[in-house]
Amino acid sequence: MKTLLYICAALAMTLGAAAVRAADVTGAWSAEMKTPDGNSFQLTFTFKQDGATLTGTVQGPQGDPIDISNGKVDGDKFSFDVSFNGMTIHHNCTVTSDDEIKMTTKSDSPDFPGVELTLKRVKPTPPPAPGGPEAPAKPSPPPQ
């Protein structure tokens, strides 16, 4: 009986670890990027995972989203590149939970130092409840 209990416990731990390794990063993730002069700005990464392939965009304060390239997923780790202004930044990422990714970057330009970022999953905003504050007011019935 103890053997059966140990086997069940080991199987549960193995399946739990597999679920973490097989995390799907599809969706929007955000991080705050600190600049050397002490300022900061928001980055938003939008990922689409299809098996071991990763596509998507990154958007910062510059305006238009920039496509990611060379996106690869391997368990709880993934990587991709972002190229702009003649420079390529390589990103190595580890999924640490359903809502968090640890990211390190490395640039091919000595003028752009690598950074470490923590990405948080962007939660979708739920639609307003019917009759809630955003619902249009119903007209009052005419007086009788």
C-alpha cells in the first residue's frame, strides 16, 4: 500500500512539473524598463505560442509595435530577437509562474547594455456588468 502511495505522489509531482514546463505564454505581458538616467517606461510584449514556435510584438513608448523574430520555446524557457535601428536585442526568458516571466536581454551593440526584467501577465479587462455604471441610463417613463 505504501508503494502505491509513493507511486501516486511521484506521478502527481511529475505531472505538476510538466504543467509548469509546458506553460503557454500566449497573451500580453508588461514590464517597466528603467533607463540609466533613472527614468522608466512601460514595455508590452504580446506573444503567440504555437508549440515550440513563438511570434509576437513588443511595444514601448516609441509608438508602433515591433515584430519579434527567431522565437523558440523549450519547456519553461523561451527566446526571441527584436531588431530596430540597425541593432538586434536577444531575449532569454524563463516562465516562473502563470503570471510571471523573468527576462534577460543582450544587445549586439555596446551602446545598449543588457537588462533584467520581470514581466507580468496583463489581465484582460472584464466587460462592464449589464446595468453597471458604464451602461446607458434607461429613460424614465413619461409621467401619467
